[in-house]
Amino acid sequence: MLVAETVDQVRIAVRSARAAGKSVGFVPTMGALHAGHRSLMDASRRECDFHIVSIFVNPTQFGPHEDLARYPRPRDADLELCRTAGIDLVFYPPVEVMYPPNYRTFVEVAGLSSLLEGAVRPGHFRGVATVVTKLLLIAGADRAYFGQKDYQQQTIIRVMVSELNLPTEIRVCPTLRDPDGLAMSSRNAYLTPEQRQAGLSLSRALHLAQRIVDSGEQSVTTIERAMHEILAGTPGVEPDYAVLRHPDTLEELTEILPAMVALIAARVGTTRLIDNQVLQVEL
Ligand code: AMP
């Protein structure tokens, strides 16, 4: 497994993989890798021949009061996980490689970037869209793998790749969860055991939403309120939002649709957790 720090090293390795007739899969991450990331690598292993993972804690997607400085960076364990997963190339760039001094070029998907997570974290999706565009152009992969865990992120990336005609197919993989239902996340490492218990309220609220839909409830606000009450009723949990949206456009809903996405964000102590579930409706 090659660990590359420069763009040229990646391009040379990809060129020789292609010359050998190999298809290329790419998994962008911020590291602190867990089984959720591993599932994206496994998807690349199933569908491609040469596998790239990037590990880069992207400063432009963090707000001034967010956790950039304390975001976990377990380099050795991350490289070991990639090695075990059969990854061929890890792109581990220093910040100056991605953002040289006076860097000034940004990508923004208007509208979608200011809703929900974008409303709570201004500038976040501009940073995400910028770094993902750069990484996709550096890797030049046939397919890139993202998690449904970050639902709004994958929505924005799919729109961006389509509108910018980027030549990589975007594949979205299901959210991996711990056995108790908590969606796996690098940020779960911040949680105390009590906070982790409180964090289970997110997946409980999503389950409840599906059950209410199954019972034939026709009011969007009733379902949203029920999710919100689960969060707000859990000590130590501060809900940011708990909503039902259109699964492609993330627009607000006035009526129940055959497929909807329930999206939740809440703070547990100083840690922000997000989760979502696509709800299927028998109409
Ligand atoms: P991150 O390192 O948090 O930026 O995540 C890198 C990629 O892994 C993103 O596409 C995430 O959506 C995905 N990911 C994170 N957590 C999970 C999970 N629990 N299940 C599946 N994919 C995930």
C-alpha cells in the first residue's frame, strides 16, 4: 500500500493502474476510520480493481467554533485499517498541498447548501463541495463511495458531480450502525457512556417515525413533532432539527409521499450527532 502526500504521486499511481487495465474506486474520508468507512472500502473492492482512500481533515468545512483542532487523527490505526481492507493507495495530504497560501477557489451548490446542516453550519457545504471536487479531480476514479449517513452531503455531491460533468460515478452506501442502533461516526469517540446512551434517541426517533407512517398517519407535522419530542424528552439532548423532507430535493413537504427522508440533528453535550432514514410508505 502506497501512502502518497502529493497530487503527482497519486496521478502517477493511478496512471499505471489504468495502464494495467484496472478500474479505479475512491473513498474520501476525514480519517478516524471505523466500520462505516470500511463498508465503503468493501464496496470499492466489490466493484473496482484499484482502490484509493483519502484521509484529510478538511479545514474549510469546519466553522470557527467547531472541532477542527480536536478532531481525532489516529494515523497508524487508520493506515492499518486501510491495509487490512486491501486498499492500494492512501492519499494523506498535508493541508498546504490541498490549500496552498492564498488559496481562493471554491465550489458551492446554491440552495441545497443553506438548508438543514447548512443553516446550522454556515459555509460547511462550500468546504465539502470544494474539497470533494478537488479530491475527485486528483483521484480521477471511475467510482467514488459515500455514506448515506451524511444524507444532505451525498445529495449535494450528486448534484455537483452532475452539474459540473465530473467523470466519476457516485455510489451511496447504507449507514452502518452499532448493534444498539447508534449510527457509527468518528465523532462518537467524543461521547461519555451516558452521552452515548442519550445519543440513541436519534435512531429511536427515526424508528418511531417509520412506525407512525406505517400506522397510516397523514400529517407531516405530527410525525415531525413526535421525533422532536423523543429528542427533547431525552436528558442531555438538544435537538437542532427533526424533519421529513423530499428524498431528492430536501424540500419541505405538505403531504406524505411514497418515499420521504427523515433527517435529525442534535447536540449531546458539545458533540453534534446527525442521523437519517428513508421512510417507505404504503399508500
Ligand atoms: P467522514 O470521515 O466522516 O467525512 O466520512 C467519510 C465517508 O464515510 C462519508 O461518505 C460518510 O458518509 C461515510 N460514513 C461515515 N459514517 C458512516 C456510517 N456509519 N456508515 C456508512 N458510511 C459512513
